[in-house]
Amino acid sequence: MTYFGVFSLLLLNILLFYNTNSFFPSIWPDEVLFFSPAQNLINGEGLATKVLSGLIEGMEYSTLWMPPSFFLYSSFFLKLLGPTILSARIGSFLAGLLCILPLMGIGKKFGFKQSSLFFLASLLFTDILYFKISSTARMESLCLFFCLFSLYLLLTEVSAWKKYLLSGFFLGMGFITHPFAVVFIPIALIFSYYKDSFRIIYILLLGIGGLLPLLGWATYVVPNINLFILQFGAQLGRKKDLLFSVFTIITKIKIILSGFKYPTYKLLILILSTLGIIYLLNKKLSSKINKVILINVFSTGVILIFLFLSSESWYVFYLIPFICILNTIVFEYGNIYLKFIPLLTIIYNIIILFILLINNFYINDTAYLQEKYFIEIYNKCQDKKKVYLQAIPDPYFYLIQKNNNLEIREFIPGELPLPEDFSKDELISQDVYVFYNEDLIHPTLKKYFNDNHSLFEKSEINIHSEYKSDLTFFAIVYRKK
């Protein structure tokens, strides 16, 4: 019954993805940046991010600001299904679905009953933020799969040297998919303690296994070490700035909650779940159950700390499985009143899913509104060759489909610490500039527009819906005369 129920949840998620992928989640500029090297790879042009050519040094032939695993994974789906955003999203979505396997395996090792395992899967597959991020052509779902599989292996009965080497290997694979996997190192150590207690040999085996994928990455990095320092270093510099200077604590909390629909209600539910866990810890449960609670509280705490440090709403994705486990613990061991808390989470999740469907299919035709928005942008680009995009939803794939000869550049965040002189010529050479928020325009371009306003026609695109839409179809366009 449990497996039939989980299979039904999988089918419902696939059906939801099939019906919403064209507009939900919005096509994000990141997806273009990660699609570009995968596409160039299958075209035999290496891991080049051509949409950043001239903006970040070396991108036109080598992408080094992110590890390569996701690009390789994504290129497989582009080769198999065709070079479209849907193909890339299918790859990420599939990895998100597969995360249920190690997650349920972990739950089984923790001693969850069959009904609780189904409840665990229900919590994951009804979570709209989990669906949203795993449906985006980014590396979070693949990275999470590797990390969860690494943790699952630590709880198995496989011989120590095999499971620690393999666990380290998959943790290393997670890291060369996205560096956020480093957060799972202390989590892996606490899982190891739960199963086998700390031993130096186990930690060494875990480290050796983790080094193997890193050595593979090094073979790609070393021949281009100077570019790697520039590109990857710029990413690290941006994270440092986010940590120390950009956001207050209150803003960081808002960022963490921003991915949830009706974040205030979500926060209240999370507070109730926390109180439920505290109550269980104060009950006279077995030491094994208390250990299960504590290691998952520890894991959640570690990820929360890194979320505060990074201030990236994407990374809340890594928190969701552990919130699901903690809610399942309350469901498994709580009394009839405590069980209401995780059931409230399911109810919240289902209501949000229904709101998504009703708002985007019955109240608004979001797919139609988005296409209308893309058409307006395309009309601004006609008879022009070079286009600079900083738009959400991102019209890149629509524009390329309509005119494959367009030379499109994606924006680079203004806070990315890169030499301004290198990108200036490319930035000011574009024919059309599209922005979704004028306050976020790159400083070099702001000055260029102010000094040369007579060269441009400035206009706005604003596609209104009869009722309030989940998406905003607004853009400011600067078009050279």
C-alpha cells in the first residue's frame, strides 16, 4: 500500500509538472546561464557559457564559476530530448523525484512504520517550494539526491570500508554539482555517529571517497587555473559580500521564507512543529528515538546556519527533507493532538497547490499572459542583432526560437566583484536592453544610459491580468535608435 501510494504521488507530481512547466516556475536567468554550457557541450564546443561572452573573462570557452557535474548531467537530457528548456527542466525534475528513494530509505532506517513512510513522501511531494525548485533547471535537486544517498549509505549494514568510501564519493559528487554540499559534511559525521560512533578510520575513508570526484574536477580546473581563480573567486567574493554587508538578520529571515506562499502561515506551522519536537524530547521515549530526533534537529540547525550565511532563497530546498523527517517523527510518536501539527502541514501544502492551479488556469491564463509578454519583448528586438536580458520571466528561449541569429547576453549581477573594464565594451555594445527592475541595472549601464540618453528609445512593457497573477509581466526596454 505504501509503495502504491508513493507511486500515485509520483504520477500526480509528473502530471502537475506536465501542465505547469511552461510558466511555473518562471524561467529564471540562472536557467539560461546553466543551459548554455550544457548546450555548447553537445554541440562539441566545450563547457562554454556564450551568453556571458565578453562579460566574464573566459566564459566563451570555459565555464569555471560552478562545478561541472550538473552541466554534464543536463547535457545528457539535451542530447536525448533536444536542446530546450523543457529538456533541462525534466532532468532536474527527475532528480527531485528520485530524492524520495534515499529519503524513504533514511526513514526506514530510523524505524518509521509503513504509514509514516507514506506520510513522509506525502510531505515532500505536496511541498510547493520543493516542486518549484526541483522543476527549475538548476543543480539543487541533483545535489540533494547525491547528498541524501550519501547519508542513507551511512545507515546501511554494508561493510564499513565500502559504505564510507561510497558515502564520501556521493558526497563529493554532491559538491561538484553544487558547493552547498559542503554543508552535509557535519551532517554526515553525525549520521556516522548515530550508526557506528566516531572512528578516525571512518572519517578518513569518508574523506578519501569524497576526494575522488574532486580529483576529476581538478583535471578540468588545473589547465585553466587563472580563469578558475577569477570566475570561482568572483562567486566566493559575492557570497562574502552577502554574508557581511548586504542583508540584516530580519532580511535574511524574510529571504529564507520568501519561497513559501503565505510565509507568515508557514512560519506559524514551523513554530508549531518545533514545539512538537520539544515536547517529544521531554517525553520518556527510548534513547534510540531521542537520538533520531536529535540528529535531525542538528541537521536542520546546520542547514539553517548556512542559509543565514548565504542569504540565498534557493538553498531553502536543502532544508525541506529534514523538515519533512521532523514532521514525520511528530506524526509517528506524538499523541492524537500532536499528530494534528504535521497534518496541518499537509493541509497547508494541498491548499497552496490548489491555489496555484486555480490562479493560473481558471482565474488567469498565465501561459497566455507570459507568451504575450514574450511577444512584446520580441517585437522590441526586431531588426536588431544584440540583446541584453535582465528579465523575469526570462524570454531567452522564446527569442532564440523566433530568431536564432540574435546574439543574446544575460546579465551579470552588479555585486559580482569582477574587473569593470573587461565587461564595459560588451555591456555598451548591445542594441536592446531589457530589465525587470530598474534599480538592479548594472552600475556601468546606468552611467551609460544617463550619459547617452539621446541614443535610446525607452519604453515599458506591462502585461496586465484581469485578476492578480502570481507573476509580474513587466519590463523596461532601452532600444537604440
